[in-house]
Amino acid sequence: MSGTVGSARTRSPPSAIIPSPDPLVSHRAAGQNGVMTMPSGDSPSTTDSISTRVCVAGGGPAGVMLGLLLARAGIDVLVLEKHSDFFRDFRGDTVHPSTLNLIDQLGIRAEFDAIGHALLPRLDAVVNGVRLHAINFASLPAPNRAITLMPQWDLLKLLAIEGARSPHFELRMGYEVVDVVRDGAGGRVTGVLAQTAGGLLRIDAELTVAADGRDSIVRKALDLAGREFGVPVDVTWFRLDRPSGSAPDTLGYLSDSAFIVTIPRPEYLQCGLLVPKGSFAGLRRDGIEAFRQRIAVAAPRLATSVSSLASIDDVKLLSVRINRLKTWSAPGALCIGDAAHAMSPVFGVGINYAVQDAVATANLLVPVLRAGGSPKAIDAATRAVQRRREGPTALMQRLQRSVHRIIGTGAGKRVLQNPPTRRQRVALRVAIPIIRPIAARVVGYGFRPERISREVLGEGAARR
């Protein structure tokens, strides 16, 4: 298969594009625009190549959102995702108010609200058995005054469906980017090589955007230097049945034995237990009963649910990293999202910051690309993306590192007595009302939240 990506084709109904949770269905292979997975029989040979204006490596929040925004602005874009579907548990679920504002701008709020999700107008934490109403989003401007917990695969499918409404958008699943293409040895990046079921495919592009996560292949190929900030913990990831009885949704249990994050989903709790980095092998050797007991001691409310954890094999390891590139771009290429800066799970801002990067990138690139921008102009725009997003990212990472220093893994930390001492009660009465609105703003919006420019909204902006 060869040709130019993004040429206009007859459109199929968006509702037919992505069945859930099955792999995406091929529509362009059948001569229709939209989202695409190449069946192995139709995969390109190693000699095939296609071209587009912007090639995005990675179909996560940054990649799919950027693809959607560029397509809305009339820019041909191809998004490549190495997996055959979005259905994976190792992804954040938190959609912040600033991201909800962008969903509203895109005119897809009704579709968003139709997907199963949980609204958290406040964030509760239980510290050594004492429940704290730490953050209340009611202080934020209307209409979005809550965090939404939605499985990331549902959010990605929603954005992909909306992108497929444009003839300028294409998403190919099962296409793994394995290298960049350069104009001569060490020259300008002119595209990527992608591994498919039938061999290598070359994609030629005016700009290549790395949105392929913290283990970015594109970033490695660009040989961009970064800085690692040591984090002393990892997260074990597992599901528990919801405990019986009614209680407010709780995002975290911090005791002097452990720190457990609990993300409410419609039928179960997605949980994360912080453990010292490098201790996972020992945890597995201790077995499932010891792990269950550790949860029950740290969060007694979950004691009746630990039996739903059948085996230690149901406990997965998520490596926690905080890092940031010194330079986010190279001639013809740009890194955004986790490819440019891995974020800690603290405050659940990973999706938010990835999406903010995508919006800033579209706002800065669209005017240049619409004007038929020269390579020099495109590179200047990519450098502007770093100038705009590096500061907010560094501030949030600094805050995350401070939290890690304070709480560690929870073990051995008695942040609050139960019952609180007189001094602690006074401190809580004074400090929490002051901190709540500030924390709501920082957690809900991050530093320097983005808005989609009118020029980017362009095509389809009036859709409601």
C-alpha cells in the first residue's frame, strides 16, 4: 500500500469506527477515512512508503489529541500506535478540570458524559484513620468543578472517533515506530520507519512528533539528553472489589505502614500500593497472603475486599520515574508528553500535562503549517513549544518530588496522630481552608493551562 495520507474520502459514521474493547476496525483499507488497523494480509511490503505533513509516534493522550487538533485545523496527520487496541490497565484514569474545559471547546462533552465515569468534586484522603477533605474543586470557575475518573482507553477512543470525522486524520494501530528517517547521515529528520505485520513502512513527513511515552523510541533515535530525578518508590497495580456499604470515594490511604491509592471504577477499585524501588521481587516471594495482609492493615476498610485478589500474579509493577529532556526538539522532530518529561503518579497529572503539551503544540504549529512553513519556521515553532511548556512541567515535577520526600512509601511515616493532637487539630483548622483553593487550582489546572486557539479549532469548531 502506498499513497498520500489524509486525502479526502467518503466518511463512515463515527459510531462504526471503534467497537469496545475490540481492536480498531480498518476503514481506510476499505476506501473510507477514519481509524485504521492493517490486517496482516494487507500490510505494506518493506519497500512501501507513504507521506503526510505531520507524523505522530504514539497513540496516547498527547498523540491522539494532537492528531485531532491538527486535523481540525486542516493539517494532514498520521498517528501511529504500536498496540492493536487501547485496552490496557497501565494507564492513568484522571481527567482534570482543565482537560474537561478542552473537551467542552471541542464540542464533544455529550459524548464524553455518555461514557461511564466517576465525578470527584473533592479529593478525600484517609491519614492514619483520619479522613481529610483535602481538596475541594468547588472553588474553580464553572462549569468544570470536579475531577473525572474515566478509563484512559475510553478517553482515547472518544478522541480517535472525533478525529476520524476529519478527512485529514488517520490513526493506524499495530504500527510500531522503530527508527527515524533522516536526510543524510545525522541530517534533518524527514519521517519514521514503522514495523507492521508485513514488514517496514517508511512514512515521510515535514514534522515528526514523538508522543510514544517514557520509553520513546523516537527520543532514543534522536539521542536527546535528559535529566533523571531519583524517585525512591514504585507502584504495585491491582484490582479489588468495591467494599460493601457506603462511604465517600477515597483516593488514598496513608498510614505508618503503607500508602495505597484507590481509583474508583464503576465495578471495582483500581489500586496502587507504593513500595520501595527494587523491592518487588521480594514482595512476590512473600506471596499473596502477606500482600493481602499489608493492604488490610494499611486500609482497614479494604479488608473485606482483599480476598478478590486471587494471586500474586494479579499484582503488576509500575516503575515510577520523573525526568525531563534538556532539549525537546531536533531539526524536523519534537518530543511531547512522557517522551519529553515523565511525571510521577502524584496528583494524577500525567494525562493533563500530555494533553496540555498537545494543545500548545497545535496552537504554535498550525499557523506555520497553514502558511506552508519552511523547515526553519517549523523548527522555530517546535522550540517555542518547549519554551511554553518546560516551565509549567518543571514546577509540577518539583512539587511531585517534594511530596515523595514527605511521604516516601508511607512505611514508618506517622504524618498525623489518631486522634490528632491539639496542635495538629489547630493546624488542620487553619491550614486546610487556606490550602484547599490553592490546591484545587494547582491540581485541577496545573501550571499554565492551555486553551485551544480559534485558528486550531477551525474546521468543525461549530460542532455541538
